[in-house]
Amino acid sequence: MSARPPHAPTKLELLELLAAIGTAQWRDFTATAARHGLTATQAKVLAQLGSGPLPMRGLADRLVCDASNITGIVDRLEDHGLVRREPSATDRRVKNVVTTERGHETILRVREEMQATHSALDHLDDEERATLHGLLDRLRPSMESPF
């Protein structure tokens, strides 16, 4: 008697799994950020700036919040020397938020110290990590595109 092939997971099953993993990763990120004196939102701003400077409006869009909320968050990060505001090279009315060296080092430490997330990934061998990376990399563009 041959074994039945496993059923392909439904989209709902995959979404539930992604949500559970995302929630666990967010908890780990939040707890680690707190050990560095950051709120989860402050750490998320630093993480968003990892790919380069963003205008205040762009940060608000990425964090899905009102631009007025970003002002206070950036003020506190600036007070701690983690970011600075710079005028845009193309539009002097626009202020870009730029991470400082200290801010860059802080978010790197947060990511490196996320023990629960690192421990979970330790369950995968090199080939499995490469496969997971490839799959997530394929999903990322459509997940990050505007709705």
C-alpha cells in the first residue's frame, strides 16, 4: 500500500502560520528593543531606515500611521542620537530621517540579540534556510507593494 501524499496547505492555513510566526517574531523584536531602551515603534523606525533615508511621510506610510505620530517618535530618537533630520536634496521643504552610526549599531544589536527568533531558525539546516529564504524573497515584492 502506498502512502498518500500530504495535502497542499490551503492559503488560510499558510496565512495562519505566517501570522503566528510574525507575532512571535514581533514579540521577540519588541522585548529585545526594550532591553535597548526603545519602544517597538522606535525600533521599527530604525529598522525601516536600514535601506536608507526616508522622508517623514514615507515613514508614516511604512508604519501605517499618521504623520503627526512620526514627529514625536523621530524627536525621541533624535534626542537619543539615533537619527537626525536632513533636508531633502530635491525638495528643501521635505525632511529626510537618517539613521546615525549609533542608530545603525543599535538596530543591528537588536536583530542579533533576538534569541527566540535565532533559536527557531537554528532548527533549519543550510538547505532549508536557503529554501525558506528563496520562498520568502519571492513573496516579499507582492507583500510590500501598495494595496
